[in-house]
Amino acid sequence: MVECIFCKIADREIPAEIVYEDEETVAFVDANPQAPTHILIIPRRHLPNPGAIQDADRAVIGRLFQIAAQIARDRAIQESGYRLVVNVGRGAGQTVEHLHVHLLGGREMTWPPG
């Protein structure tokens, strides 16, 4: 996806504070953080939203959540709690059409969100 900012971050064409990466995923600090810890975890393969997930993507989707848990442990927010969010569509707050998991923590979360 030539126009996808997250694909460009994953390819290191656009700078970001990358906190984790492997062959299939990248995690980086959100440019507009909504909590003291706000990390975005993405698959390298462009998937616009969960509706585009295919059977072959199951492992990488699970990996996004494993990485989120590892980052939460590394950032010492596992005990106090953290939130994982996937926004789907503009009405839900998705501003970049590339599937991503928000890892939010380091402050008290309220319910309902948004």
C-alpha cells in the first residue's frame, strides 16, 4: 500500500519510535498518545481492518496480542492493568486503514470508553 502511513513506518520510510519488530509485526509509540503508555502494534502485511483477515492471517493476529502482553510486562503496566483496543471504521475512531492494536496503560481507564 503506497499511501499507507503504517506500511511506511513498518518499511522505515517514515520515522517512528519502534519498540518491537520481527518479520511479521511492528510496534511503535503512538504519535498522539492518549495514555502514558500508548503503543500501536501492527502486522507488516497491509490489512485494512478485521474484515480483511483470512485464515492465513490467524497466527499473525494472535501474535499482535502476544506482543502487546510482552510490551505491557516490559513497561511494568501488567500489574496495574492496560487496555487493548481495535477500532474498526471511521465511526469507531479508526483514522488509519491498517489493522492495529492500541496498547494503552499507565493511567486509570474508565468505562464505558469513548
